[in-house]
Amino acid sequence: MRDITLGQYFPADSVIHRLDPRVKILSLIAYIALIFCTFNFASLAFAAAFVLTVVLLSKVPVRMYLKSLKVIIVIVIITSLLNLFYGTGEPIWQWGFIKVTWAGIHNAVFVCVRIVCLILLSSALTFTTSPTDLTDALERLMKPLTVFHIKVHEIAMMMTIALRFVPTLLEETDKIMSAQKARGADMESGSIIQRIKALVPVLIPLFVSAFRRAYELAIAMECRCYQGGEGRTRMKQLHLSKSDYLSMIVTLLVIAGVVLFNVLFPHLI
């Protein structure tokens, strides 16, 4: 539980922290589309180098990023192994119907690196952007949807509150599990069915605590006369600076670099 870093903000004074949150969100969306357009190792290495550069410039401790990877490392390994045995061509190793080909190794490496890059860059967004800035950025980016009478502010607020309370609920889960273990509950032995049953004394108080927190939050918002986004002003206005324009140029250069590597080295696998 302590290794889950989703929704955590790490305050620091870095170039990435000072970027406009709208630029960071758009850059992340562009990179998500870009990473799946890497078709050879040259373009993949170029895209991965961009992620490592962002991680280093964020001045967030590397252990925080490693914690974010630790949670999904099992999924990455399983996905890579499945792709390792899924490939066409002459097998370089075979045991029965199980075979490993160069195409399978290629698929496994690409899937592993892509997932790791996506997790690292997504973590960099939450580590370097406060929940308030995320709310404002999401609302600004979704503002064109107001033409269709969609309540953009409420959607952005719900997304940010959900992201903000992930660490709180994880901490609450850890406390409940420690309390149940102190009462003699055994959650680490037995069959899978027994372990699932052992989680029931954890889930019930967790749901009660979550509903209580939601009720208290609703009361607090009503006491502060919260009536949605209509007519609201912001204490901090978002403005694009020179560094934001420079970061957008860098993102476009990365996209162009990946395209060039795909064109110049089409057979580099």
C-alpha cells in the first residue's frame, strides 16, 4: 500500500514544476499516441530518452518513480512473457508448441518499454502538478464542451477529487489492515479464497470511512457556498510563458524525431 504513488504531489523547484499544467497534459496525451508509433529500436530509444530527461529535470527522487513502477511490475512481466511467445518466423528456441522467435523478443521489449515509459511520464505529471492546478487545466482544456451543455467544471472537480483521495484511502486501508492484524486477523496465509474472505473486515470499514469522508467534504463545500463553476473566479490565473512555448517546441521535435527514425531506419528491429 505504501508503494502506491498515484495522485501524490511532490513539491520542488524544477523546470517541469513551473510549466503550465495544460501544456503538461497535452504533452502527455501526445506522447501516449507517439509511443505506440515507434516501430524500431531507434525511435523507441529516442522516445525513452525523452522520458528519462523529463524524470531528471523534475527533481523528484528516483525512488518515487521506482515505487510507481513497483506496483505494475508484475503486469509488465506477464505482458512481456505473453508477447515473447507470440511471434512469427524461424524459432530460435522451441519446446513443444512453445517457441521463441526474434519477432517475439521484439514484441516483448517494445511492450515492456512502452508501458514503463507511459507510467514514468504519467507519474511525472502527478508528481509535478498540484491537484488545484490539474483541476484548472482540465477545466480549461474541456471548455469547448460547454457548447454541448456539458458541466465541465464539475467533471474536472470530480476527477481531481478522486485523484486527490487515492493516497488518503490507501493510508486508511493500511491503518485498517494493521488494526485487524493487531486483533489476530490472518491475511497472508491460506488459499486464495481464504485471503479474499479475510479482506471483508477491511473493505467494510474502508467503505464506511470513504462515505464518511465524502459526506464531510460535501458539507464543507456547501458551507463555503460552492455552487459549481458558473460565475467562479480563480485566485491563480494560468498564463503561458516562454518555457511553456519552448516545451511545446521540444514535444514537436520529439514527434518529428520519432517519425524520422521510423522513415530512415524502417528495417532496424
